[in-house]
Amino acid sequence: MTDAHRWGIHPGYHDYAGRWHEPPPSTIEAFLAAMGGHDGGPPSGPVILAAPGRPLRHLGPGQLTLEDGATVAVDGAIPFDLPMGYHRYNPASGGPAVPVIVSPGRCWLPDDLRAWGWAIQLYGARSRSSWGVGDLADLRRLGRWSSAQGARVALINPLHAALPVGSQQPSPYFASSRCFRNPLYLRVEEVPGAADLSDLPQLAAAGRALNDDRRIDRDAAWALKSAALEELFARFRGDPGFDRYRAEQDPGLLEYATFCALCERYGLPWENWPLEVRQPDGAGIAPFAATVAGSRRIRYHAWLQWLMDGQLAAAGQAIGVVQDLAIGADAGGADAWRWQHCTALGIRVGAPPDEFNMEGQNWAFPPFDPWKLRLAGYQPFIELVRAGLRNGAGMRFDHVMALFRLYWIPAEGSARDGTYVQYPAEDLLDILALESQRAGAFVVGEDLGTVEDAHREELAARAVLSYRLLWFEPSPPGSVLQDETEWPCQALAAATTHDLPTVAGLWAGSDAQARRDLGMGLNEEAEASLRDKVKSWIGAPDDLPTPDVVERVYRLLGQAPCALVTATLDDALAVEERPNMPGTVDEWPNWRIALPQPIEDIESAPLAQSIAAALERS
């Protein structure tokens, strides 16, 4: 067995067309170096997981300390009646305690889950009250409107926290932290004390003026919101709810807020900070937090998160919010700083070439090292999942195949030079199931692209909903020709995603033309085939007006037997531009395109009403 195999590094992979690809030797060397693979065999992580139907592990003499503080003496098999949760085994020999995680094995699913909802790029869904960016009050309004139409869920883009600097990262999938949220989405007028802010009318007017430009200016919006929030915080004298939130969310919240305060003090990147604050347990952390300035800024960033938590919870009262957990975070962000002991900082994550992205994709963030993650008792993963499920009806797990394997790329290499690295899927799925059951929230696994049949079967067995797109399925919903694996009941059905053409963009050919104009590799045959497929499935002549095409597409999608069906707000307005063009940075206004009409107009838009009627389900 080679070193690479022992460390879970794949020798190659089959691409979307079934062709075998092998990475260059330098790729394998880079991965082994990142894992410490030349220092012996991989470490055996001290974590024990138990779930129904799995053989019980045997332990030596010792004591189990349960999550609630109770103790159980053990000497043999793990007791079969242990409560679900996170426990610790303390061996009588005096060795280190071992985490024992007891999982239900399957994610939470309600018995009657059959619903539809809107998929919303929240930053672009602006009302006339927005300050240039759609916010959580806008989400609450959309929730009330769509709930009145019969919708039960709203699938939103990640709200993950960006770096605390004036220049805002536009991509919601390239976060500083996936455990905390971006205060750009706050509705300032609903922050306690805002009514007494003398300059609020001027700031709000400047914010609303940003709505005149369809191109979103996050930096300008944040500058205005930040000015108001700083003044409101200066007047903040405390709140018992804030104290409870901090106690509940620490130590993670404290570490995150400390990172933000350190960014303000020392700038970026954190790798250039003084050595004593370059790690969360550094010798300089406590002295910094003890200063008046440091303490105040840490409290400020924690306060922003408390406000976000409250406004998101209020939106969740209007509609079942399905949050999106991105697959990674910025190497220069809070998560990488907090969890650098578990992160392969010299590696990047992406996807191999496929028929829509012929050069492959480099998503530019580092992965967790699977071995070091296990040594950490999976604590970072637990925190991520818990945050993604908080205040939500469900969670979309972006690129869920990363629970099984992840496509690694050397930091300085091409996406074509990568290969897959294996992850401890059974353990990660057990934790996902436990957190899902505790939150009473379902999980949707974004299982697009190259997917092993066995992996889909395992996800289904774990009650993780599949993610099925009209663009990709070989037969339409309800077809007598469809295979039993197509359009399963345990799935979310959609026409498209933020990374793919809108219905209008596909029908008009404008999306393909945009890619030609950008000089991107375009598979003309696949593009024509997709349009012809949609044309055939909905029975449309070539000159059918776009709104009629959109309505027919969703009338067809509404026939899917899937538990959930979603429609994009972009399609409700027949928008031709997709939110994101993979493979571009500044060539396309990724994540910066607002909807062409405000929410107030969407609520009475005929096409939005037609789509809702098409998807309303008994």
C-alpha cells in the first residue's frame, strides 16, 4: 500500500465522460506534505461513534460522563441505551478522555414533508426600504407573502460572515466564517434604539438611493450601515438576552469576535500578525482582550451577531428558512485562524472539469485535513452544522459529496492537476444526523456533478434529501420512462441553481452568448441539447414568449414527486443573467446583480403568481 493510499489520497479519478485522469506526482507530494504524510502513518483519531444497527464498540474499565453530567460505569460494550449526544469515556487507567458520540443515524424528516418555496438570493431581493442590499426584514416580508401563496420554505444564499473590513467580499460562498453571519443583512431601523438616532433619516435616504443601481455596491451599503450600528452600539447599555446569547455561543463567539477585533488592530492577512496573536490561544490574546479598546471591539462584534440571530429568528417565524452551508471558507478568515490546526492551508478545493466548466474549478479556499479533524473530535464540523441549522427549518449542504471525498488542488496548481481525498463519511453523517434531529430541521444534500451511486444510496439511507435539477435529469417528472433513481420522493426539485442558466437565459440564448463573449470554454452541443430538451418537455414552439416558457417549466416541475420543489425569484421576473458565472472573477458581476424590481412589485407580478399556482401542492 502506498503512502498516498494510506492517507486517503486517490491515485486518479474518472471524469464526467468516464475518462481516467491521474494527477502529476507533484500533486501527491503536496498533499502528503500538507497532511504530514512523510512522518509515518496517519493518526488514529480518538473518537468513538455509535448509531442504531452498528456493532457496539468495546471499552476497557472506565467511566462514561454523559452530556448532562451523569456518569455510567463501563467495562465491555458501550451501553445500548445511551442517550443521543456528546459524551466522554474516561479510562480507569488514567489515559486521556475519549469523545463518544451517540447518533440516531438518520437526519430529521417530518412525516408530511411535501412543500414548495422560493429560492432567494437575499442580497439581490430588495424592497424600497432596503439600503442597497436585501436584508432580513426583506426576507421576513418575502416569507409572509410566499406563505400566503401556500409556500412553506424559503431557500436562501449563505449568510456567512465576511471579513470585517470596508471592502466586502461579494461571494456568499467565500466567507470569513461559516459559523457566524454577515451584519450587512441587518435592517438598521429594527435595531433597538434606532428610532432615537438623529442621523438615521439621512443614512436611510442614502441607503435607499443605492437601490437605483441594479449593480449592488456592498461597500457603500456597509459603510452606511456601519456608521449607524457603531453609534447604536455606543448607546447600548446591555441586555439580558445578549448575555444569554454570549454564554450560549461561547467560546466560538468569543474567538470569532476576537478575530474581528484583531483584524481592526493589525490588518490582514492574519498570517502577518504578531506571533503572540497568530493563534487563538496565543500568549497575546488575553492581554489584548483585557485592554479597554480590545474589550469594546470584541463586545461590538459579538453584539452584531446577537442582532443577526434575532432578526433571522424573526424571519423564520414568517416562513421556514432553509439556510445554505457553504463548502469552505477563506484561508485569510476567522475559521481558518480559529481552526488552523485542522486545516490544510497550503491546499485549495475545487472540482474537476465537467461539461459545463471544461477547465475545472478552483474555489480558492483550503479544506479540513480529515485526519486532524478527527483528532479534534470533529468539533469544527459540529459547530458548522449547528450554526447552519440554527433558526432554520432546514439546511442545504453545499457540495455534500465532500462528506465522502473532496477534490484537492495544490495552492499554486491548476484545477486539472487535482485529485480526490477521502473523508470519514460515516462519522460526519452520524454528526449531521444528530444535529439535524436536535434542531428538528431537515438536510438537503447538493449532490450535483460526479456522484458515486453508493454515496447517493448512503445519503438516502441517512434521510438526506437529494437535489435534482430539471437541467440535468434525463427524463421529465412523471415520465413513464424515468428510472426509479430519477426524481425520487426524498429530494428537492428545482429547475436551475445560481451557478447555471436561468430559464430566460437558456431560452433566449443570452446566457450562452455571455459565455462566448467572455471567451469561456462552451460546449455548444451540450448547450443546444439542453435547450432542445426543455423545448420538447414543455411542448414549446421556438417563438413562445419567455414568460410562457418559465410558467410551463414550473408547471412541469410541479409534477415532480419530490418532497420539496423550489422556484427562483430570478425566474419569477424572467431575469436572463445568472447570479454567478463559475470560472470568472471580475469578468462577470458575480453575486452583485439585484432583481430588476423591488419586492413590492414582485408581490403582484403576474409571472410570480403563475409560478406559485403551478407549484401549489395538496
